[in-house]
Amino acid sequence: MSKALISRRRLLTQVLGGSAAGMMAANWGTGTAWGHHDATSLQKILVHVMLLGGADFRHLFAPVPGSAYANAYWRARSSLYRSPSYGSYAQAFADQYKEPTFDGGGFGIHKNAGWLRRQFNNGNVAIISNVYGSLNRDHDHSQLIAMAGDLEADRLDKDRDGWGGRLVEAVGGGANTVSLAGGVPIFCNGTTTGARLNNVVHANNTRDFALPRGSGDDLSQNRVLGRALRSYYLGEGPDAIAANDPSWPFARFFRHAMQIETFGASLEKRLANHIPERPADIASLYQGGLNDGYFGAQIANLYDCMFAADLLNLRVAHLDMGGWDTHDRQQEYIEGKFSDIFGNNAGLHSLYRQLDADFAGAANKLTFVFSSDFGRQLAANGANGTDHGRANFSIVVGRQVNGGVYGEMFPQAELNKDGTGITRMERGYFDIEGLTSLERVFGGLCDWVKAGTGDQVFPNRSASDLEFGVSMDFI
């Protein structure tokens, strides 16, 4: 039952509470076959990946040895690099990082992110420095701000819109956000109170969509519920729909159930016609081929969704990955996550390679943006980890990206001494200074999806902070 695309409890709540799941199903339509998987009619798709916990991208990108900044970096953060033990930063950098060749280099990308480094060298990765969203260090509030795209978001307002939901409304034409995560986050919510999910599809298992009718088989895992549902649908459903009696609330439920069943059959047929079985690389992601099997499953489902993008009206997708709150043993935890997302033969590498093989041109329509609660502090703590910071790097990946580094990657201001002769890098509780608002980054991505939507989704974007001398022409 947990495999259902929309849980029965959530569906019932939405239907009886006035949600427009039925209208959404009607908007999906029946779609048309892709023929030989021709992606010319496929529209641009933005994929938002939320890294829950506060990702330390200063561990992903590191300065090249030999500078005053590199020396300060090593003094402040050497305790993060515990295995193996290094005698110098030059030794650690040579073992852990590799300098890219594009845009002048000058920094290293962690070797566990080999695919990301190649994409950067190909001009397909924008690294945007000193980006801030939240100005506090509270997980829940900071995640809300990132999901809503609203620096003024009330920490207690959980019934609100998200920037992904606002974007598909601005795109129009029945466009949807598709959540591939375990739930539907605020990011996907629309602006209509009481109908936040009008333009949302929850696709956490594309191969087991919608409400099961159950076979009635006594040996099935859901035999009791299966028999009950089968009897109830067949016994009550047709009469309820035919009667169309507004005084009987369950008639509405049955109409929604039938619409979802109809769409589920369309999706099942589409996948059966094009990819009846997931290719080995994609199936491996779903079956635990990554350290984080939950993230692998989301990538596998995204692969499926590309073949049904017209059915889903897919313009924005959402994924998430937890475990980035690395207060201790950071190296042990974070480097495996780099591998899962950015490594060779792992998450994004497998997705792009398989799409190139099976659906030529589809991968070219994807752009990924990686968000997190906040960054981490400049200096390591006493537990071989880092504590909550605020600003961070934003990472945008895609073949339509204008690659390079935007902003000062390792600000020299972090080496300036205060009145006591201590630098920001040396003093605890200091963060990357936030110079560019997340509205600048997210708004630019909205304009990529559809020109002119950035200011609709982020009406204060033009007045928000932007690092001096930096242009937001990354896409």
C-alpha cells in the first residue's frame, strides 16, 4: 500500500476537503506516443533537488594549495580529513581533489564527484558563490524558506505556496510539479488556499501508480484490503457515479478514484510500450545501487517520467536527499553522498547516459538546481564535522547552462583580521558571507523554464541582493 502513487488517506482527505485532484487528472489528458522517442516536442524541465540538513559544499569544492587562503583553509578544516591521515594540505588535495580545466580552474572538485567535474569541464555546471536564503540556523525554518523561495516566510506558516508551485502556475497550460520524493513538500504547493495541490503529481513509484483494486487473492499481501476495495468499488462505485448525487459525499470520492485509475492505466500503457522493464543501470538505482537507495529510486522514477512528460504535464520536478547535517564525522557521511549524486556511474551520470541511449535529446531539456537548508561554518568543530552556517554555493547542472564560477569562490575577506587579530576563518561560528539572494538564482531558473516568469514567482527579485560585479547569466 505504501507503493501507491497517492496514499488512500491523503486522497480521501484531499477529495473531501475540496482538492482539485479530479481537475488535475482531467488536465493530464491521454497524451500521444513518442514514436521513436523523439524529444523535439519535450518542453524544458527544471529539477529541484533539496539536500536536507545543510550541505557543506566547501567540502565539495576546495582551494588549490599554495595560496594564503589554502593555508588558512587547511588550518581551519584539516580535522575533517581523517582517513587517511595527511601530513599536508598538498597531500590531501592531491588525494581528494582534482582541478577542473574549464574557466581557469583554480579550485578542486572532490574526486567522488568525477561526473560533475567532467560536466564542469564541458561548460554544463554553474557554481554560484555566496548565496543565502535563510539568515538563521534553524533547520525547519530554513527549509521552509528554501522551499517557499521567500526570505520573509513565517516559520509557523506551513499552509502556503512554494516557488515550484508558483512557477507552474506562471507557466500555465495545466503545467504540473511532480514530486518524486516520499511526500509532497511545500515547494510544490500552489497559491490557492484549500487547493494547494491543483497542479501537483506525487510519483514516488511510477511502476505502481494510483489506487489498487486488489485481486481478492487470499495469498496476496494485501488480501483483506484488496477484497474489501474490490467489492466496494465494484458494488458501489458505478451506481455512485451514475447517480451523481451531490448530497452523498462518497460519489465525489468515486469520481476521483475512477479518474486516477484511468490515468494510471494510461501511464502503465505508456511505460509498457516504451520501457516495459527499466534498463539495468536505472533498475540498479532503484534496487539499492547507491549508498542512498531512496535517492536512487527517485532518479529511476524521474527516468520513467521523461517518457510520460506529456501525460504528466511535467515542467518542474522535486527530489530530496537527507543526511547532510554533518556535525561529526563529516568525511564519512558527506563523501558518499557526493558519489551518489555526482559520481561516475551513479545518480545523474546513469540518468543522463541512459536517456541519451533510449530517448535522444531528452536529457538536453533537463536542468538541475541543488538547494539546502543553509551552508556550514567556515571552520571545523571539535567533532570532525561542521556546524550550521548560512550562505553556501548554489549548483546548477544542465546542458543549457552557461557554465563557470559566478562570484568570488573563496573570498579574501574571510582572511581579514578583526580588532583582536583573528580572521573569520579562524574564529568559530563564522559563516560564508551571504552576498547573493536565492531569489536571483531561482528567478533565473524560472525564466529559463518560461521567459518572464522569474519576476512573477519572485516579485522582489530585482531589489534583492546580488554580489558586486556578478551577472546572473548562468542560464
